[in-house]
Amino acid sequence: MRRYIRRFMRQKIIILLFTLSFTFVFSNLKAQKAIVIDGFKVYPARIVDGDTLANILIKEVVVFPKRKFASKKDYRQYKRLVHNLKVVYPYAQIAKYKISEMDVHYRSLKTDKERKKYTKQVEQELRDEFEGQLVKLTISQGRLLIKLIDREVGKTTYAVIRDLKGGFSAVFWQSLARLFGSNLKTEFEAMGDDKLLNELIMMYELGAL
């Protein structure tokens, strides 16, 4: 009986060490990478109920039905939307990163004077780096960027300006935007009017567009 218990415990320890060793390999290889031994690919693995299962990160696949267009005009509008998305999406990502970075530092400042100084500093840096590019956007691309900022940041462009520059600035820029047929309060509706756009974004992010 004791021999059986010792044998059982030894097997458990061996399995534990084996599992831990593969866990270590798995964490260093980030799951999807294999090592090559004698020309063969060896993937990290783990044991589940006695079965050895490879840990392989499979690239996400998004499948949408084949698109049909009622007219050539609809097709041209679709192609224009794809083009505009490719132009504007990088700026939405930059906005997402910059706003997140600003928010962390902004909250660490103790006085309104420090916050205003920091806001002006960042605003000037953004102008110097991106103003020349952003002024070249078409009206359609500008409207699209407003939607994407809401999608990526989680709040409208109007709310971003209001939080960083105050209510007066938000109202001013909203009034100016309205003169050009835009609305800084526009929200991204993934399951509504922007369903097609949302699908295109997912395809773009996966490199399938």
C-alpha cells in the first residue's frame, strides 16, 4: 500500500514538474511560437485529463456574407467608405493613445493653472505634428473621424473638448463644426447606422481589407 502511494505521488510530482516546465515555455513563447528541433516544429503543450494538448494561438477569423450592391452608385459609395476609413483610422488610433496619455497626466496635476498649461502644451504639440495632415481631410473624412474617435475613446469629440478645454470651447467648436455640416456630438452606432462601418473596421484591424 505504501509502495502504491509513493508511486502515485511520484507520478503526480513528475506530471506537476512537466506541466510547470511547459507553462514556463508557454509564457516565454507567447503560445503561438514554436521551437524547431531536428527540423520539426515543437509547440508548447499542457496536459488535460491525461491528454497532451498543444497551446497554439490561432489568428482570429472574421467572416461576413458576400456583399451585394443594388447599383453602381452604392458600390462607389462603399469603395469611398473603405478608402476614407484607411485614411482616417490611423488618426483615430493616435487620438485614442494621446487622450489616454493626457488623461493620466492631467489627473496627476494639482492646480487649474498646471492643467491649462499642460493642455496648451499638448494642443501645440498636436498642431505641430498633425495640423498639416488633418487640414487635407475632406468633409466626409472629418465626419468619419468624429465617429471613430467616439468608438475608440469611448466619448464624443464634443465631450473630449469639454473635458479638456471647458464648456465654452466645446460649444464654440461645435458651432463651427455645424457650419460645415458636421456634429461633434455624433456617436458611433455599431449595431445601427454604423453596422457596415463597424464590420469594415474589424476587417481592417485584421488586415482583411
